[in-house]
Amino acid sequence: MTTDLQYPIGQVELPSSTLSNAERAAYIRQLADLPTQLTETARRVGGVRLLEPYRPGGWNGRQVIHHVADSHLNSYTRFKLALTEDNPTICPYDEQAWAELPDVEATPITVSLALLDALHTHWVNLLAHLTEKQWQRTFYHPGSKQRFSLDQALVLYAWHSRHHLAHVESLYQA
């Protein structure tokens, strides 16, 4: 952990080469573990603290939890698109605007935590059965103007999991 409140685990570093099976397994394990870790952390933090931002100008804990579910649902879809289309251009979305939609305040976090649990079960099962050739399939992100292999996307979303888990954990430590 760093003292940087926005990037408590540092910024993501995407691989420039193919991941080994052991590396993939470690990243897949991080995705598999996230729903339980986030649920346990949210319980430890408690409802009132989840209304506080993890940093000045940042989202509150509820927004972070709902964001993770939204983001990972989008990522799962991007994996499926990359596996079934030739380098598809994915649809970016305005994360800040999504975090401010009325469902974020009106929906209990338990709904997003349950969604995340089911989604990650499905996602991890998919990832566990990909071939070497499938891991090299790609999608294009027009927002960053970058092509991502599924290996890179796996690293990105394993980091994303740890990144936002650290944000919620910081509310407990505050």
C-alpha cells in the first residue's frame, strides 16, 4: 500500500508479453476472491462509514461497490465480445455519470455484492477454460485508443479488483 489515496496499490502495469499459465491462475484467483473480500470488508466498515468518500473529492464506499459491479459486468461482456468477434470495438461508458445515477443511492450494496458474486463465478469459469489462442484475442477501446489482449484485460481487472478493495478498506482504517 502507498500513501496515495487515489491509487493505494499503485497504478496498473499491463504486460507486454503473453502471461504464463501460473500468472493467469494467480490473476484469476484474485477475481475469484474479490466478491468475498469486498463483502467482508463492507461488513467490517459498516453502513455509515460507507457513506464517506475514501478520499477528498472521491466516491463514497457505496459508489465504489456499485461501480465495481458495473465495471466488471462491462468487462465480462468485453471478454465475451473478444471471444466471439474479431477485435471488436467496445463501448466505453462514463463511470462518473454512472456513479451518480439514482440506483446507486437507492439500491442496497448487498444487491451489487450478490451480482458481483454471481458474475465472478461465471467469469472465472469462463477464464478457466480459455485456450492459449483465446487469451491472445483482443478488443479495441476507443476511449484509450488502445487494443487489449485478454491477457492484458485479465491483469487490468485483477488490479481493478485490488484497487477498489483498497479504497473500501481505507474507510475502515480511517
